[in-house]
Amino acid sequence: MRKLPLDHPGTAAHGSPGGFLWWVARKQWHTLAIGMLFGIVWMSAQAVMPAVIGRAIDEGVAAKDTSRLAEWAAVLFCIGLVQAGAGIMRHRFAVTNWLTAAYRVVQLVTRQSVRLGGTLPRRVSTGEVVAIGTNDLSHIGQVMDVAARFAGAVVSFVVVAVILLQTSVTLGLVVLIGVPLLMLGVAPLLSPLQRRSAHQRHLMGRLSNTASDIVGGLRVLRGIGGEQVFSARYRRESQTTRAAGVRVAQFQSVLDALQVFLPGLFVVVVVWLGARYAVQGTITPGELVAFYGYSAFLMIPLRTATEYANKVIRGRVAAARICRVLALEPEVTVPAHPAPSPAVGSDLVDTRTGLVVHTGRLTAIVSEQPDDSAVLADRLGMAASPVDDDVRFGGTPLTALDPAEVRKRIVVSDTGAMLFSGRLGDGLDLTGHGDVRRALRTASAGDILEALAEGLDTIVAERGRSFSGGQRQRLVLARALAIDPEILVLVEPTSAVDAHTEARIAARLRDHRTGRTTVVTSSSPLMLAAADVVAFLVGGRVVATGTHADLLDTSPAYRRVVARESDPDLETETGELQKSGGSR
Amino acid sequence: MRTHLPVADGRAVRSYVGSLARRHPRMLYGALALHVAAALAGLAAPRLLGDLVQAVESGTTTDHVDRIVALLAVFLVVQTVLTRFARYLSQVLGEQVLAELREDFVDNTLALPVGVVEDAGSGDLLTRTSRDVDQLGWSVRMALPEWTIAVVTAVVTFVAALSVGWWVAIPCLLGVPPLVIGLRWYLKRAKDGYLRESATYSQINATLTETVEGARTVEALGLGRRRIEAVDDDIAASYRAERYTLFLRTVFFPNMEIAYLIPTVLTLLFGGYLYTQDQVTLGAVTTATLYVQMLIDPVDRIVSILDELQLGAASLARLLGVAQVPDDREVSGREPEGEHLAADDVRFSYVEGRDVLHGVDLDVGVGERIAMVGPSGAGKSTLGRLLAGIHPPRTGSVTVGRVGLVELPLDDLRGHVALVTQEHHVFVGTVRENLVLARPGSSDADVRAALAAVDALDWVEALPEGLDTEVGSGGRAVTAPQAQQIALARLVLADPHTLVLDEATSLIDPRAARHLERSLAAVLEGRTVIAIAHRLFSAHDADRVAVVEDGRISELGSHDELVAAGGSYAALWDSWHGRG
């Protein structure tokens, strides 16, 4: 077996779905070829089985020749062994082919997601990409999996047809023409069945959603009641789904019955012709038994052929989705000739808003529209769309620099930042040499760690779900602090924590970042009071800069924005506040 | 603090399956009888072929051949018709049983004690709702009927083979030992192996989903390398799990093939030998060989579907387990006198021996507004839950009108105290459905009045279909503040005299909070309110402020009193106003 995962999934041809499938197949052609070889041996062994039994009956049993009988029984046994051996090898290669293709798809999509970064969610719904991981990988895998059996099916069909043609041209033609016709006989049933099945699946999906919805909202229901309403609704939908299932059964059962009837009819025709030949003495009784065997066997390669056609159709749909994702290009591009990196301690300036971030300071951004500060924060770290040239680092536009260099020196940690699953210590210490304990203290997250029996070795659940919103936010902050970048941009780092904790974080953040450059967007007085300088944005321009106290004194607009956070009564108290702020 | 929901044991599963069978005796036995009849009709072909071979051997006419083949065709038609109805009936039965099962499960889920839902989290329950119901559906729809048919066919075919001659039993029985040994070996390992395997795919998915949804974070923090390694590690784990199950099959499949091969070869040999001894006819040897070959397919299906059935049974056990959660409240039947809410020396622990509340006393006056403030993890939310009757206290009591909250039936409890958290789930369904769940049978006028009270009637009426607009996952998206308003309107309909608000307006845009506060004020009008405050401004408005620190109420009094007292509340208030 091969080594998986692959070290490099390669660069996929994503021009067309067919092209992609072909590329995947070419990448693993040797295991595909060996799988096909075993598939051919395996099915051919099954195909000659009836012939051997027929000969055994003729030459051994009917002729009453015990030694010939023993010989043929031995041959039968050996072919059985070959079939078993080839069968399991075929299966092993089929699994390898499935896995190689499916894993390659996951690797390709992961690498592409990483390459696209922030561009990805803007260009394609995340559900679409996630669907690749849940469904599409298996469809691509199956195309490769069934390929080996399909090869066996084609060859064994030809083998049987040749055997039959040699015995009787009429019988051979009946097989060669009759069998495909039988398959077509089922076709008219398939499309209504598929429609009804699709409808049933749709209802099942909806029913499952309803149940998940109930479970998801169970705590709400527990707070306020309404269980009967939901029980009744679920029952109603469940019964609709059941009815749809019964309608599927009406067609499905006919199809099942036809699966008995059509091959059976074929057997009847072959046996009838064979028996007449046998009476005329054209064929032996053993050959008659063999004919019966062939006609039963031939259903297998035919079913495989239909299955393969189905898989290829589904595989193409899956491949189309994968191609769409693989064809995307990131918005942030690496310049052909990156400008030299600015000296350490260079200021970060945004010409569009007029914001100047002085080195070594804690700068807070407050905006009349909270979205404006978030966009500005993103732009400072080249994380906004579209990418622009207005942000200059030591005079050089960010876009002229190597993006990797920019990300190393300027780190943006936004409110929605994801806390990834895995060992907590690893998730917090991204550089491998960060001072996590100190960062956790600053983020006032020590209590979170204390509550965990395993401490930093705790395994974080998917998306950090095991933590509350406030806990996640503090951990995300600690993670950003532990990176200890030259410039750290924090977007609303304390929006989900309580006032006690926010006060502590604000006080510690300044000490923690002494000598380094920090930008914080926030409209909380606790955070603003801790900043060295506050920039106030109105209509996308910086209209005032100064300390929190200065701005409270001098800017009524600023007072209004900051007071929103606060008690409505506060507006009447601002006079007093101004005095106290000014006396600082 | 996380507990797991129980899983039903084998006996409970068997007795449930038995009760399902007893509920539908006619369909069940009808389907079985039809399957037996269909299998019997299917047995005609080898017998008739044997007759043909015999006839050819001893010399016959084409007329005789035509008659036999015509008979073959008749049996085929009979088998086809019987199969149609047998399959139909068993699928209808399957759908019926499945519907009952999932409806029972959802009813049991809805009856789960509040504390259990809180503790176990929704993850386990959600897995059971989606994955286990799906797995069971698959088993009942596909695996179970296929398996039953295979068993019926195998038994009937074996009996038919025996009817050719007693000697056929010998080669068949010789195939049994390798079959049984192989099967036992395989089944003992298969379930865990396949469960592990499917878990690795969930893991790949989870990692991929995180990478995709967190693509921005990945880029901003330069986590690309790590994410690629994480996925590759998941793939490596999946590959290990796959290799294990592949190993199981590599042993098991050839073992089965040989177990099938032995009877065929031996029947031919043994039958041939008997024929040379003139003990049996050529037709009998042919028929016997064909019957034995015919046995392979149903036996193979019996064997290969078994692990699928195992998984189905495991899912069933998990679904039934939900019904086994004991109720955590004992209805005493006592009626509360009045609306006075009181906590007396309340202690509580999620984990034995680790109290998070250490003797809390709180007397809430009727119509009073109390704000609870304090650092994260101090026990505010826990105290809030106890005051809402979600958890019973470990020691001490929480009473309304001198009756313990956990002595009240759930429906009555909600008429007294309701808990509103920051979770504002909008259910899939119409706006109306989202509201009336709080008071089934409410008229449209009631619903409109409730919406108007929370200032939400305008935007609801502006929706394309007003109250009939579908919202929730898959429906029309509502904003977080709108969802919060829906939650508040539900409260207006439910009309409890006391409300516990646990950070009910946090996680909401500050701009919207202001608007929501007006909605909230309408709901709070005339009720007793305990608000767990996230931001200080609501504390300022309260009649009394309770500062919770380290599982105790450390300060209790009006805003002005506490500010004057100069304790931790005063310190915070100062820093809030930039005096710090």
C-alpha cells in the first residue's frame, strides 16, 4: 500500500470537471492499473465458474468418471481460491484508490483555503467548501474505486460472450443483445423513483433540521415552555416524511420485483434455447447447466457498469464544485519585486483616514460608525477587501511589501477570530516561544486556565465551543499578545467581557505592550482611558486626536459616541464628567 | 461539569423492539409470510433445471422441454408478484416503525430535565438527533428488510436443498465452522473499528470547516502551515483507522469466500460419487449443486449486513437512553402563596465537592429590580439559574411564596419565573409560531400586542408575509436585535411575575442595545426582575445591586449606597467614568 497522506497533493487541473477527474486518475494511475488487473482476474474467475461446473457434471458425474470428477472439483476449488485472492486484492486496491483520491481532494482544498485566506469567505459560501469535505470527497473517491471493478466487468462480459458465441451463435447474440436491453427495461422506472427518493431525502433533511432546531433551542424552550407545540410539529413532519417513504416504496418495490423478473426472464429464455439444443444433442447437459450459470452471472458486470455510470455522473458534479474553489485567486498578491522592509520603529500611516500610528504607543480608534473602525483596523493589516495602497509603513505602501513580511510585523486580531481546536497551549503559543502565562494574565484569562483540570494541555473543542463567548474572547486576546508582534491591532478585544474584567485588561494591556506599537478599536471608556492617544473617526476621517480625557473635554460628538455605551442618564451628567476628566 | 446522557442496555433495546413488533402484528407477519412465499417460488428454477438435465439425459421431446420451461416462466411471474408485495409491505412497516421511534425520541428529548440539558450541553443530544436517527433510518429502511429477506431465503433454500436428499446437509454443514469462526472474529472487532473510522472523517471535516470558516484568522496570524499540518495529521489518523478495518476485511472476506466454496465443491464431489453408486439421479446432483450455489448470495448478505445492524442497534440504544434520564424535580402539589422569591443559605456544586456558591441569601421583594454584577466565573449565572428553578440547590432552598421552585410542575414554574439568557434562538417556522410557543392558543391579537409591546410590530408587519413569514435557519434571516425582540415578545406572552435576565442584551451591538432597552423596559414593566448585568448601566437603574464575588454576595444595596460605601463596586464605577 502507498504512504498516505501524500507529501504534496500536486497542482490540480481545475479547468473542467472531466479534466479534474482525469488529472486525479493520472496521479494514481499505477494503483488504478493494478486494481483493474485484479478486478479483471476476479471477475473472469467468476465468469468461468459455470463452465467448470458444467464440465464437471458432463465429464465427471454424467460419465461416472470419479477421477475426472475429482480433477474438475480440484479445478473448481482452485478457481475459487483465485477468485477469493484476486477479490481481496482488488478490494484492497479499490480502498487505496478511494482513499488516495479522497485525501488528495481534502489536501487540495485545505491548501487552497490557506492560500486564499480572507478572500475565501468573500468569494464562496463556506458551506460550499465544507460540503466538499462531507460529500464530494467520497464521490471523487468512488469514481476511482469502481474503476477497477468496471474494467473487470467489461472484460468478463466479453469472456462470457466469446464462450457463448463459440457454443452457439444464437445464444451468444441473445446474451450480447438481450442483457443490455434488459438493463434498459428498468430505465423508465428509474427517473420517477429518483424523483420520489429525492423528495423523501429532502423531507428527511428537513425533519432532521427540525429536530436539530428543537435541540438547539431546547434551553430556550425550557425557559419559557412550548414543548407541546414542538412535539406536535415534529409529529406532523415525521408523518409527512413517512408518507413520502411509502410513495418511494411503491416504486422501489416494483423495481425490486423487476430485479427478480428481468434476470429471471433472461434465464428462462437461455434455458429454453439451451434445453432445445440439448434435446437435439447440439450441447451436453453440463453445458446447459453452464448456460444457466452464465445468464445468472452476467447480471453482475451489468450492474457494475450501471453503477460506474452513476458514479461518474456524481463525480463530475462533485468535481465541478471542487474546480470552482480551486480556480479562485487570492486578493493579496505577492509583488514581483517586493520593496525592502521598513526599519523597525517606522510609523504606520493611513493617508485615506489620516490616521497616524506612532511607534511604541497604545492608540485607540473610536468611530461614529463602529464598522468604520473595524474596516480601518483590517486595512492596517492588509486584511480588508479590496486591498489598497493608502496604508504606508515607513512610507512604503503595504502592497509593495512581501505579504508574509507584513503579516509577521503587523498582526490583526479581530472580534470574530477563530479559536482552533487542539491542545490549548499550542493554540495560544503560535510562535513556539511566546510568553503564554504573561499573555493570559494580561488578558485576565487566568481563571479560565485554573478551571481546567489539564491546564494548557486541555484539548480545545471545535471552534473553541467548550468556552463561553467571553472566555473565547479573552483567549483570542491572549493568543494575539503571545505572538508579541511589532504592531498589534486589536478589534473590539473586550466587547463580550464584563466590566470588572474589562477594567483589569485595559490596565494591564498598556504595561504588557510597553515599547511596542498597539492599536485598539473600542468605544468603551474603560479601554479608551488606558490608551496613550485616541483617534476619533467621523465619516471615515480622523477629526480629533488626543487622550480620552482631552477628547471628552473638547469634543461633544466624541462624548456622545462614548456615552452610547453608558447609561442614558449619563448624558445629563456629562457636565460633571467633563470636570472630573479635565482635572486629571 | 459535563455529564453524559445515558445509553440503554441490551435488555431495554430488546424489549423496545419487542413492543414495536407487538404493535404491528398484522403487517409484520404478513410481510414475513409473503417473503417466505416469494423465496419458495424462487426455488422452482433449480428444481426444474435439474428435471431438464435429467430429461435430456434420459431422452425427451421438445414438447416436454417447452412445458418445463413454461412452468419455469409461471413460477418466475409468481415470484415477481410476491416479491413486489413483500417488499412493499416491509418498507411500509419500516417507515411506520421509524416514524414512531423518532417521534418517541423527540418527545423524550422535550421532556428532559432542564438541568440535564444544561449540563450535558447540546452536543451529545445533537449527535443523537442527527447521526443516530440517520443511522437507524438506514438500518430500518435498508439493512433490516434486506437481512430479513436474506434469512428467509437462506432458510427456505436450505430446506429445499435438503428435500433433494439428506446428503446435501453434509457439504453445507462443513462450510459452517469457517463461517462462524470468521464471523465471530470479525464482528468482535468491526463495530469499534468502523466507529473509529467514521470518527476520523468527522475530525477531518471539523478541521476543514475550521480552516475554511477561520480563513481570515488563518491568514492574519499566519497559521497556514499549522492548518495544513492539522489536516494532514487528521488524514494520517483516518488512514490508520482505514488500514485497521481493511486488515479486518482482508482476513474476513477470503475466509468467507472459502466458506462458500467448500459446500459447492463438496456437493459436486459427494453428489457425483453417489451418482456413480446409483444412489441419486443426475438431475438431483444438478439441483443440489445449484441450490447450494444459490445459498451463497443470501448467506453473504446475512453476514455482510450484520455489522450494519450492529451500528443500528447501537444508535437505537443511544436514542432510547434519553428516556432513561431521571426527572430532577419532585412535584409536591403545594401551591405558592404570593410571588415572594427568596434564596436561603444556598450552596451549589456542578462537580461533587467543589461548591461554586457558598451560602447565598437573597430576599427579592415583589416588583423589585435587582442587578447582579461581579467578575466572570464568580457564580452570577449559577445563582441566576437557581433563582429560576433550573437547578435544585445542593443545600438551602429557593422558594416562591414559600414553596420550593423544584416542587412546582414545569408549566406552573414558568408562570412564576422565566429565565432569559443571551441565547436568542429563533426556531424554524413562522414568526407567529415562534411566539405562540410561549402560550399555545394565543390569538393573533395577543401576538400583535406582544410584538407591539417590545417595539417589534413595525418590522414584523413590514415582512413580506407578516406573521406568516418563515424565519429561523433556512428561512428569512433576522438580525440579532430582532431575534432578541422575538425572545422578549415571547416573554410578554408567557407573562411570568418574575424574570431572571442572564446577560440578556450582551453580545449585541451597542447601537442596538439602546433600542432594545426600550423593548426590554416594556417587558419588565410591573414584574420582579433579577438582571445579571454585563455592563454597568443597568446596575445603575436597579433598586438594589448585588455584587457577587467568589460564590458569595459581597455587597448588597442601592447604587448610591454602594458607591458611598467605597467597596469594589465603587471602584469599578469610578473607572467607568474615567476617574480611575
